[in-house]
Amino acid sequence: MRGGAGVVGLIGSSTITSICAVESVGGTHEEDGESEGVVDPGVVVGVEDDGEEFQYHSGAGDLDLAGEATDRKWSIRCVDVVKRLAGIPVLNGLNVAIPDDMVTVVLGPSGTGKSVLIKHLIGLMFPDSGDVQVLGNSVPKLTMPKLLELRRRIGVLFQDGALFGSMSVFDNVAFPLRQHTGMSESQIGERVRQRLADVGLAEAMDDSPSQLSGGMRKRAGFARALVTEPDVVIFDEPDSGLDPVRTALLCELIKEMHEVNGGTYIVVTHNIASARQIGEYIALLWRGRIVEAGDAERMFSSENPFVRQFLSGSAAGPLGMD
């Protein structure tokens, strides 16, 4: 899987240009390769730290952001990340590390910053302060050419599959290869057919997205995210809109593809059943910070009241309707 020519799996047909052919994103990078307005990663500004509000959260010193030399390697680190939207802190001093070559599940209540975190990982948003490190690169400090190069090593499957309605399934999956590689059509055809076979869509390659069920559209989006053989694959609520059986089947497919291809898989969800089925490492996000993170066995036996409540789906506990 390593070393393949990658590209971001498309985030939506309306934003494909911003992913595949963008010259400027977010206003912090310029075409000449210079970065401006980037806050020193060591400086934390605007963190709202109410002791009572964060009483269940681990401190940065309690989270393993580096790992031991003999322990796992880390593909992604977020260090003291602050991001405000309309003056409201969405990421509020976020510290988290994502291990390499594992399926990591990022859990959290709705509206707690999970999608904003994804956008920071792929450079569609940049932190007001702190640092986001992906595959050894500080994303806020990357020049635009380097950022685009990094994105080609990341695949993304968003909630609706984000397929082009005017293209066949085959052409949707082939699109990143045609845009970002020098592969011949015969090479592209071989790669695309293999990926569609991997996700069980070999017989649907000539269909249009409108002919597919919701689960099939997600599988087609998954094939496209994998077609460039990326080092990191990010899934944004892959179980959204699916019934429990199809959710379980999609999770099983994610496990199978990870076993075959390796790499860093990040599944962002609030579905506890999905986390139990595929999560090897789990990070629980609430109020813009990580409450606790660790191997799945440790997390599902945690004594933290919030973690216990969320992972058990209980009404009793710190998390309410507000």
C-alpha cells in the first residue's frame, strides 16, 4: 500500500475542484509556496477551560501522543489544536494521536467537532493555534504544492459516497487515477475493476449512481477512496443512513480491506455497534477535546463516567440533551 500514487477520496461532487485542482484553500497558503499567518504550534490561544466542563477529560499529559520507540507508530498527531467557528470553540485544545496500521474509531456525540477534525487532517481547515501533523507533515505549515502532495496519500469516504451523478460507477472510481496519475487506460481499468470486485460491485460498474442503493453508493465511494492505494483512509459516518444489517456488512468490509491493504484507517462515527465491530483503537471526543483514548479493550472497560455512559448508550451519566 505504501508508496502508491494517492489522491483524496472525493468529499462531495460540489467540492471536487477544491480537492483535486485547488490552487488556494482557506487563505493560509499561497501559490508561491510561502505560508503566512500560521500560529506557532507551541502557542495555544483562545482555549476555554472551565474546570467543571472538562472534569471528565484526560489532560494532555495523560494522552499518549508520542508512543514508546518499541511501541506503535503514530500516523497523525493533533497537539493543542484550537478552532473557532463564528466565535464558538469547536476544537478547544484538542490533543489526540492516531496509530499507524490500525483501525481507529473516533467517537463522540453529534456536533462535538468530529467533521471539523477531518477537515483539519486533510487541510480544508487550519487551526487557529496548535499543530496538526499527518504522516510526518505539519499541515498548517505546508506550502500549497506540499499540501496537495499530502492529500494524494489520503483517501476519504464521506457520508453519502459523494459520487458524480453524471458518471458511471466505473468512471467515478477511475476519476482520481485519470486526474492525478500517468496510468494508461488499460492500467486504470485493471485497478478499477479490482477495487470494484473488492467491494462487491463488479457487476455494477456500468450503472449510474441513481441505480444504486445507499449501501452500494457507499461501497462505490469506498472503492474510489482505495483506488489510489493511500496511506490513510478516513471514513466520515460510514454507517449514516444504513440499516443495522448493512451497517454490519459495511463494517466487515472495512475490516477485510484493512487486513488486505494495511495502512491507517480512521472511522468517525457515533455508532457504538460499529465501534465494537471494527475499532482496534478508540478516541472519544466531547466538547472539542478527547475524553479518553486507548485500545478498544481498555476503552470498553473504562471507569470514566462519561466513557462508560457513552459506550453503553445509557441515559444515566454526565451527557444530557444539551
